[in-house]
Amino acid sequence: MAVTPLLQLSGISLTFGGNPIFDGLNLIVQPGDRIALVGRNGSGKSTLIKVMAGLVEPDQGGLIVPPGLTVGYMEQDPDLDGFETLGDFATQDLDPSEMYRVERAGEGLGFDPARPVKTASGGERRRAALARLMAEEPDLMLLDEPTNHLDINAISWLEDELKSTRKGFVLISHDRRFLEELTQATLWVDRGQVRRQDHGFRDFEAWRDKTWADEDTARHKMDRKIKEEARWAVEGISARRTRNQGRLRALKALRAERSAMIRRQGTAAMDLTSGPQSGRKVIDIKNIAKSFDQKRIVKDLTLTVQRGDRVALVGPNGVGKTTLVRILMGEIAPDSGTVKLGTNLVPAVFDQTRAQLNPEATLWEAMTNDPEMRVGGRSDQVMVRGQPKHVVGYLKEFLFDERQARAPVRSLSGGEKARLLLARIMARESNLLVLDEPTNDLDVETLDLLQDLLGDYDGTVLLISHDRDFLDRVATTTIAMDGTGRATVYAGGWSDYKLQQKTLDVTSNDARKIKKNIDKKEKVKKVGLSFTQRTRLEALPAEIARLEAEIRKLEVLLAQPDLYTKEPVKFRKATEALTLRQETLSLAEDEWLMLEEKASAS
């Protein structure tokens, strides 16, 4: 029996500003499809998803949604005009019996339905739009960058919701981990074509690279054939004979086909140059505490940031990550404790609010109006890492064309604004980078390049991000903030932090369970073992052996002579883990001895 598709695009052609976006596009979305929609910034992903939502009318072709099926769309900039609160907007089309869905989504996504629209931030508006879509439960969900402005807890909630749904969805996101966990097919928008592969995002890069390699091979063969045919055409009179005119026409067609091949857009020519070397100790804080309006941001945090460290701050929105970074940078004084900055620091800051960019200024002005970048009195030159460059030439390195150079900043997409801000930052030499949510809106290729640059950067990095994959690739130290003032330092990136957190939680639970058993058994008369006690007695030797093995590994690690000087955070965490396991082992041995004595007595 044929399956009725959720949505079908037939012969879609669309042109913006004289440039074709799509031409003759055919696409079918089937029930249960979990599709990643990927492509470079500006390739047309958001336009395509709006065509699928029926919000953009194509020049040619049609959209078919079978009767009785519903399509829901989560836009990047929802219009909340006419609504008093976020909850009013999110529940607009819901039956009263379904209102609980918005409350549930609000808890998971971290937004307050009672928040007045006029005081809500852009992130809160987007979360309300996402809650509305999740509550409506359409047959097909179209999600355009749903993870932007979500913290890691909210991303995890949304990930779990989408994993459990039986509805179909098409998903645009820059978050690799999110795409890898959720998708089973991939639509790739590339130079006006939309290719489909029935594998999730995990296989996208291998597919993309093979496609490009095949293109390069075909282009090389065509160039060689054109060269051979052109040589024949000029060899003599035979080329002009009637019977060879077909061959000349074929050569002309080959040249036309070759010229129609659209060159791939390269990656941004980003580069990071460290300025003068900072002191070995970049930031040294001891027992700092800070509160605002009785809300505790941080308490009793001690940390030393060495030159070359990549320190990531993670935690839910609103816990004070940006505030802590400003304390670390000396911009805000702590209520107690000390902050000492190292010598010779040259910072560069990437602000998640893009406050450094004037929306009414042109891209040209955004670069040349900066006194630190302008070359003398010239209005067409910028100083790039000590060398003068024409402003348009430098903008082209970040994938902006000459036409965009005269356009206002407000006309740029989120990804383009991020690239413009990176262009400003990377024009300067620095030895301390502060990156507050740098991954928002950047495409995969630009993220890859940024990660590589940070890996080769000689300076120090302070990073705030909710992108788990980016954290794993960049961070060497993670500070986890929970909103109660506790900021815990872990070695490594996101996955390392979660593993260490889980290990400490399990070990702490083991210790509490063992102590509870000992306390309980001390109150019991010396009679025969119960079934539970016999099972526990049998399990304890393996548990003791595991703890002894973990202790040996930690002792070997701590025996490394340069561990404390090179990786002080790792040394401290290993020391804490060793102490906890030694205490747990002692409790386990006491419990085994007590149960063994009881068994012998009976």
C-alpha cells in the first residue's frame, strides 16, 4: 500500500535579486522522516524551509500538503504583535484541554509563559515559538535553528522530545551533536541544488567530500577534453569541412557546459595571530564570591588560568556565565576574594549580543570606523594584523561580496553578522580571546575552521557555549555553574565533564549506600544473613577489587612528576577522586568484614 507523503514540492523555481535560488526542485517528505537540512550560510536553507511552510511563494512549481495533514513552522524571528504575554502567543490555537502542553514545554525550554511580550528578549520569544510548535504537535515540524538561545539543559530536553516523537521533522541547526543524535536523512542545499541522502548527519561530511571529489574529477576530465578538441579545431582546414561542423558544435557545447559549472564557495580565509606573549599566569582568582540582588552568582571559586588554557563556562541560561567572565577579565569586582590579571594581556572579545556592531552602519563603515583598524586618515583601508588591506578585499576573505560591503549591518543574517564580528576580531593581534556564544548561526564549515584556528592559537581562550561538540573539540578546562553559586572546575571538555560528574556521583552514592548498610546492620542482632545480605556479601569482593583498581590508576596518574605544574586542575580533580575512592574502599571493607563475621557466627 502506497504511503501518503507529508509534503511534496514539484518543479520549484525561485529567484531573488536576479540570482536563482532553486530551479526545478522536486522534494518529498515522508511520514516519520527525520531530516537534517544543511548548507553554507546564504545557500537558501531558510528560504527552502519557508517554501515548505507555504510562507514563500515560488516563481514556478507547487507545494502539496495532503488534506487532513498539518505542517508547523518555527521561525527564527517570530512576530508576537498583538499578544500580551508569551503564554498568550504560545497557546493561541490550542484547546483549553491542551494548555498543559505549553506549560510542560515552558518548563523544559526554560521560559515563563507569564512574561510580558514587551519585556521579553529575542531568545525568550524564540523559546515561546518553539513551545507553541511542540504543543501543537503537527504531523510535520519545520524547525529553523531551534537550538539558538537555548542552554544545554533545554537542548537536551528538546533532543529527548524529538527522539520520542513519531512525527516527521525537518531541522536546520549548526549544533553537530544535536543533528547527529536526531537525524536519519540529510538534505544538502548547495549552489542551487538540493541533494538527498538517506543517512543522518553523522555521514554528511564523508558524503559531501566524496561529492566534491567526484566533481573535481569530472571537471578535470572535461577541461582535458576541451583542450584536446580545441587543439584539433586549430590544426587546419579540415576543421572547417562540413562533415566536421558537428564536432565544432560539440566543442562549443562542452565549453558552455563547463562555464555553467558553478564554482564552490570557499571557506572564509580566517586567521588568528597571537600578539605579544602574555605572562605565564594569565588570571589568578582566590575564593571569589559575587551576588546580584540576593542572587548568588559564584561562591568560593579558586582558579588559575595559565597561558594557552582554553577555559569553557557551561550551565543553564541566567546562572551568571557572562558575569563570571567579566569578573575574570577584571571588568566587575567580586564581593569578596581576589582577582589578579597577568602581565602584557591583549584581549579580543566576541560578544553574543553583537553589541559591537551598529545595525545602521554599512559593513564598510563597521570596519573602517574602528580607530584601532583604520589606516591613518584613509576610509578604504583597514589594518589587518599589522598590514594595510583594502576593506573590500578583507571582507571578501570572510565571504562578503562588494555589493554587501555597502549594505547595512541589519540586512545580514545571523551567520553573516557572526562572520563580520570575527573579521573585526581577527584583524587585531591578541593573546586572550573571550568568546561568548561564538557558534550561534555559523555553518559547519566555518565552525570547523574556527575550531582549527583555536587549536593553533598561542594565546588563552575564555569560552561560553552550549554547543557540546564545539566544547569537546576546543576546551581543556570546563567550569560548570548550577545557579546556586557553585562553580565546579573539571578537566577537559563537555564529555569529560559529564563523565567525571557521573563518576563522582556514582562513587558518592556508593559511599552513602555502604555507610547506610553499616549503620543499619549495627542495629540488627547477630542472626543468620538475610537474602539481601548474602547477595551483598557476594557482590562486595568485586566492588572492592574495582575500587582498588581505580585507586591504582589514580596513583599512577598522580605519580607523574610534571602533572601538578602542567595540568593543575587535572591534578586537583585526580586528588579529590583518589581521596573519595579510598574512603569508599574503607567503608566497603568494613561492611564486608561485618557481614563475613555475621555469616560465620550463624
